[in-house]
Amino acid sequence: MDVFDSSVWLWGLLTDSSEPNRLIQEVLDGTREVAVSAYIHDEVTTTLRSAPEITGQTEAGVSDAQMTFNNTVADLDNVIFPDQDEIGATYADEVRSRPEMRLLGTILGIQTKDAPVLVFAFDVNEECTLFVADSGFDPNPADHNITNVKIESVDVGE
């Protein structure tokens, strides 16, 4: 099972960067299983709402990206996704401001916003590869006795 950090979803949906696009296409094709948490969903949808100002994308391009993301997580059998009640009750700002997320970020030397994503990947019931496109999100989980999560950096061509 894989988990894509919101940065991977956003690069894959809003740009033509080859590696994030390939990963998203593999999900769309059904050849890659991915889990999406309510936290990741909130980060992606919140960023997409302000994407035209941030990325210079047209509103139509952002609307297409949002539709693709929503259809992907809601309709595909190879995507594990929480129910609507959990989505409606999760606010990324609140989750990342929790003391345990700040502590985990400090201990691992990662941004607090990345801690909930790592916790979610850890909680997936099997070996998990967490794909990230953020610079600075590169701890070695095994150094911290986390043996079920492997982190893969995604090249976005910057």
C-alpha cells in the first residue's frame, strides 16, 4: 500500500512534472493502490481552492484537477479513503497543531504539517511506501524503529 503526501497529489494534478504525473496515472489506471487520509484530503482540497493564485493555473485547470482528485478518491477500488463523516470532521490546521504532531515533527526534524501524513502511513496495516515531494521530508524511519514505512522522494524537476 502506498500513501502520497498532498504535495505529490498537487504536483501530479497541477503540473506536467513527469514523476508525480506517472504516480497519479498509475492510480488512475488501477495499477497502484493508495490510501488517502482525511488530513491529506483536506490539505489537497484546501490548496486546490487557492491554486489559481498560488500556481497561476487557470480556474478551468484547477477545476479539472479538483474533479480528478475527487473522482479518484471516491470512485476507484484501488484507493482506500475515509467516509464522509471523517472528511467533514477533519481540519488540517487543527490536526497539525496538536501537541503530539508538533513533538513528532521536532523529534524527526520534519515540518509539523508532515507529521500527520507519517502517522497515517505508519497506521496503514501493512508495509507502506510514503511518497513525498517536499524538500526536507526525508527522515529515515528505520532510524526511529519505524520498520513498516519507507519514504520515497518524488522528483518534481525543480
